Amino acid sequence: MVQIILLCLGIAVALVLSVQLWALSARKIQELRSSQTDNVVWTLGQIEVEYLQLNLSLKNLQLGIGDPAVAANEVRRRFNVYYNRVETLRVSPLYSSALSATDSLEIVAALKEQNDRLAPRIDAPDAELIADAAALSDDFGTVANTVRQMSTQGNIVGAAQGKDAREEVGEIMKRLSFVTALLMVLLATLAGLFFRLSQQNARRALEHKTTSVRLAEVLGTTPDALIVTDGDGRIDNFNAAAVDLLKIDRETAIGRVFRSHLLDRDGNVIALPFVKSGRIAGRKLDLRAADGSIVPVEVSQGVAEVGSDRFYVYYLRDITARQKAEQALMRSRDEALSGQRAKSRFLAVMSHEMRTPLNGILGVVDLMRDKTPHSQQEIDHYLDLLQHSGQTLLNHVNDVLDIAQLEADGITLTEAPFDFDAMMERLMAPMEVAAARRGDRLRLETHPDRIGAFIGDEQRLYQVLLNLVSNAVKYTDNGEINVTVTAQPKPGGEKISLEVQVQDTGIGVAGDEQARIFEDFVRIEDVNRARREGTGLGLGIARRIVEAMGGEIGVESIPGDGSIFWFHVELTPADADKLARPEEEDRTEQPLQGQSVLVVEDIPTNRFVLRELLQRDGNKVTEAVNGKQGVDLARRTRFDLILMDINMPVMGGVEAARLIRQEGASRDSRIVAVTAHVFVQDKALFHEAGMDAVVSKPVSRKSIRAVLSGEGGSDTNRKTAVLLDEDHLSQLLRNLSAERADTLLSGLCKEAPEVLQALAATDWDAPGDIGERIHALSGAAAIVGAHRFRNALSRLEDSLTADQPQDLSGWADLLTTLWEETRTALNAFRKAHEQDRAAGES
């Protein structure tokens, strides 16, 4: 800035000097343009010319050249011109100084005197003039030298004065040129400084622009709304997120008062700014958008000062999702607490409900142990009590297991053709007996008379109906219970709308209880009546089943007058002729004798029951008290059937089944799990371990006979396990290049033997990283579709993380054998795939 100021001062001085010199030079040039000296010199030179022309005209007149009269007039004209020129020099002040400088004043006066003296002779008549021409020529000739001298001196003086003027102008021009050159240098230097400043400013402007663009991008992409207001609270700027939040375009928003958009929880406009210095964060308010919608926001405010101007910067974050999450979390917490309380109440109920039949069982056992002789009638009565108490306890346990399975797996419907009327007959027969015991009359009404056959889950539908009818019987004393079934075809005839109503005249359900009666673990108690048996799970299970069928269930009730429980579902009609006959369903009731059965069970009572049931049908039974003993027996002896418990000490049933399938005499024998594990994931685990079916406890003679026939239990589809999913592998290889496909399969074929070799050498007290290597190999096997090998690896992973100590030493041999089968299948597939690809390319 100092340099620029000095240069500007220098330029100003140079400009002043140049202007002065320019004005001086202009004046001098103007003087030269209109110089008096030039006029005098020209006049003095011209007077000699005119003198000579006058003298020439006299000579022509003297010699008689041309017309004498014309020549005489020419002489007079030339004399007049000459006379006037001399008179002008004499009387004009313009020429006085110049004539003085050339000492020509006396000459002019002499010429004047001569002209006055000769004028009469010139003006004489032509004849006299012609006659006097020679004399006049001689008289004028006397001043020829004087005229020439006057002209010459005038030229000399004029030349000298012109030279001086030109030299003066030249000096002025030199000074003007110097000043101009200095001015140009100063201007060039100033331009250089300005150029350097412009370059610096350009770089700074680029940096500022880059920073501004980056800041704009950051502010534009941030999910938080940014709004800038001036000191009066009017919107000065905002980002794209603010546009979305305010629901307003930029042109409309600029200049708008921002505080009108912020409200407190009561809907009042907030006073802004929050602070005039520093910042404040985290205020939760409501934002009213331009379209009138209200959005909960979290607001922070800062202050920015630019010069004397103050701006307020507001950051707004939409917390709608957060509030919903918090509300959902609060609801989840409340539901969890409510569920926890319900489960606590349920456990209290179950402790009572289970103790009741247990007390009956134990009391009857004590009576039967009494030394007092009992009659056959008493024994039969005791057995009836035992059976009733046991069935009641089993029903409670079944309810608990049912709801646990539904919570874990949801509803799995098994659809098949069934006769609805026959199902209702089986349902109503025992319910009529139970209703009669309580003094109730149970009636069934169907519209039409025969409902017909449907495709659906008969067992689940029967479960819903049984629950509703049994509840009506349980809570009605000396009243009526009407079951109404209505079937109506849906438009198109593809579906039948089935509605069932169970109406009773029992105690009813209070209005505030009707909304939660279908929740799990809920029991409706009546303090004025005797307690009823039950777990409070039946209606919750019924609701889940009906909803899984796409239907709806509900209740209408008046306390003290009775209730109407109803549900409706849509079912597909079935051909009644294709339904299974009862005699076909009961084929497995006939005992199959002569089979060798290995019972692996750690509970002596359970072993006793299984042994007695099997031996009474003529089968040979061998017992093992844990999985390891069962594996040893199965490897030495071939059994037709192995009944395997799951939870046992030393070695569990799953691990034992895996080892039996690996080698030994019973490697191909049928293995059936006998357990209370009924979840889908448990069946999948049993399947992967090599088990063929599952029988749920408690076992009965019917279920054992069905297992002996090869048809009982829940099939695990072990024989359908896929060694190599060729469809999956074909699609995978089609999507990969030949090089990548080869790398993938070669990597698996190289990695698997290395992991299996490490597995065989693993010290199970310190397994190291074998679990991670097995996990990685399991993932690689899954990619290529080697399902059986992958599933076995996954089961080994589960065993590694199990809480119960297990013998894992047999896994290496099992996996090695399975890998050899998988590798053979992989090589065969690769060869066939390469041949197909080569054929396609050719």
C-alpha cells in the first residue's frame, strides 16, 4: 500500500507537469502558427516581387509590347499594388516592430516619398505615360537595391526568430517527453503492482470459492437444516435441508421472519434469538412448516459477527424418527414390563395348577402304598384319579410348550383335506359329557346341515374349537352352550367363509377385560366364584392360529349373562371322496414284534416305561444310560431301531447320533429322537445329526408302535439331505469367469484338507483358532452349495460353543469321510461342467 501511495503521488505530479508542458507547447505552437514575423517577412519579400512586376510592366510599355492602352493600364494596376504594399508597411502597427528589427522604417519612408512623387506621372494619360515610360523605369530603378536589401534583411530576421521559436518549442517537447516517459514508467510500475495484487486476490478468491463450495456442499448434504437470520430475525440464507423441513422455496423464504415457524410444546411462538452471544444447543421445539404441518425438532443457535453486522445461525434437526424410536422403546419397555408381570402371574398360576394334579398323583400313590388291602374297585378308582391328574398335568405342560413354540417359530400350518363334520363329531362327543357333568346343555347347529370337506390344518382348527368350547363348559354352570357353524361360498366359489360362534350363559367377561383376554398369560378371575383350572394360554394360542389362517377372532360379552366367542376363516373346499378312511389311519395300531431296539436314556423311570412298552409287543430291548455308552453298543451290534434321548450326561443324543452315523454296525439303522424338544430349529438340528424322526414325550403305546412300524414321529427328512446343490453351483459358475470359478473351487479343495488335518491334531483342552478356521471353511462350503459338509461344520461350531462338555474327538474322521464324498461330487460336477461349456463354445 505504501508503494501504491508513492506511485500515485508521483503519477499525480507527473500528470500536473505534463499538463503544464502540454499547455505551454500548445501555446508556442499556436504562436508559431500565427507569427507576425512570418507575415512581415512574407510582406517584405512580396514587396520586392511587386516592385519587379511594376518595373516589368514599364519595360513592356516602353518597348511597345502588346496593346499600348492595355500595357498602360497594367502599369497603373501594378503601381497601385506596389503603392498600397508600401503604404501598408508604413502605416500598419503590425509591421512597425518587425521593420524596426530590420532597420527598414527609413527605407519604407523613402519608398513612400518616391511613390507620391511619381504617382501623377503614372496617372497621366496613356500617351504621356507611354512617352514617360522610359523615364519612369529609370526613376524606379534607383530604388531596386533598396527594395532588395529590405527584403533580404527581413528574411534574415524572420529566419532567426523562427529558429529561436522552434528551439524553444523543442525544449518544451523534450521536457514533456521526459515527464511523459516518467509517467509511463510510474503507470507501468503501478500496473505491475495492481497485477500482482490481482493475482493474489485471484488466488484468494479461488481459495475462498473452493472453501465456499466445500462449505456449501457440506451444508447442502448435511441432514440438519441450517438457517441464518439477520439482526431483525429475518431469514438471510439457508441450506437444502431447511427447504425440505420448512416446505418453502428460497424466494419466498428470504426476508421472512423465522421466529413465526418455531413453537413451544403449547403451540406458542418462541422469542428469538435464544442468546445474543455464544451458543445454545439441544432445545426441543416444534417447527411449523409452510404447509401447516408440525415437525418436532432439536434446535441449536450460534452468533456470527461480520463487521458491524450480526447474524444468528440456527441448526435444526428433525427428531421425528428419534421420538418415534423413543416412544417405541418406551412401549417396548412397558410391554416387556407388562409381559414380565404377566409371566410372573402365569408362573404363580402354573405353580398352583401343576401342584394340584401332582398332589393328586402323589396322594393316590401314597394310598396305593398303604399296607391295607384294596379292592379292585378301589384300585380302578385310584387308576382313574392317576390318569385324570396326569392328563391334567400333561395338558398344562402342552399349553406351555405350545405357546413357547409359537413364540419361537410362529404358526406353521400343515394343510390337507379333512371332513369338518367328522371333526365336529369328535369334538362334541367328549364335550357333551363334560357339559352334562356341570349341568349344562351343549348343542351344535350348522348351516347348512352338513358343512363338508376343506383343505386346511385340521389339527389347528380342532385346537381352536376345543379351546372355545371347553372354556364355555368350564365357565358355565347349569346353563346352555350353543355352537353355531355357518358356511357361505365366497364370490367365485373358490373359497368358503366359515364362521363359528360359541354362545354360553356363563359368568361373562367384563368390558375392560375383553380387550386383553386373547393375550398370552392372561386369566380372568371371578372372586365371587370358585377358581377354574387353566393356564390362561388357550385363547392366546387360538388367536395366533386364527390369525395365521388369515381369519379374525373376538368376543362379545355381558358380565353375569354370558359370552359369545366367535371366529371366521376362509377355507378351500375339498373332495370328500379323497379323504383318508379311519381304518387306513389306524393301520399302525397293530404291534410289530421281533425287532431289536436300543434305548438310550439316562432317566431310569423313562427307560422302564420304554422297555415295558417294547417288550410287551415282543421286541428285544437293550439299554444305555448315556450317549457314549449308546455309541459303543451301536458300533458293536446292529439294532433295527435306536430310541435316543437328547439331554444326557457324558454325551448328549445329538453328538451320539453323529458318531453312530460315522461308522459301526448300526450306521444305517433308524434313529428316532425321544424328547420334549419340539421346536423347528431342534428338528433341523436332529436332522443334521443323522436322526430320522422325532417322538415327543410323554410317549404312549400308540406312538411307540407307530415308530416300530416306521411311520410314526415327525420326519426330519434326513435321506433328502443334499450332498451338493448342483443347480446352485451351475448358476454360480455361469456368473463367474472360468478363471475365477477355478480359483474358487481349487481354493476350497486346498483349504478343506488343511483344516481337517488341523482338526485331527487339535488339543480340545486348548483348541486355539480351530473354531475360526472351521467357520471360514463352512462359509466356503456354503458358497459352492456343499450343504451336507457345510451343515456338519456348522454343527461342530455349535458343539464348540456348547456349555455342556462334549467329546469332539470323533469329528475329524466324520468330516474327513464327508469331505471325500463332497470332493468326489465336486470333481465330477466340474468335469461335466467343463465339457458342457466346451461343447457350447464349439
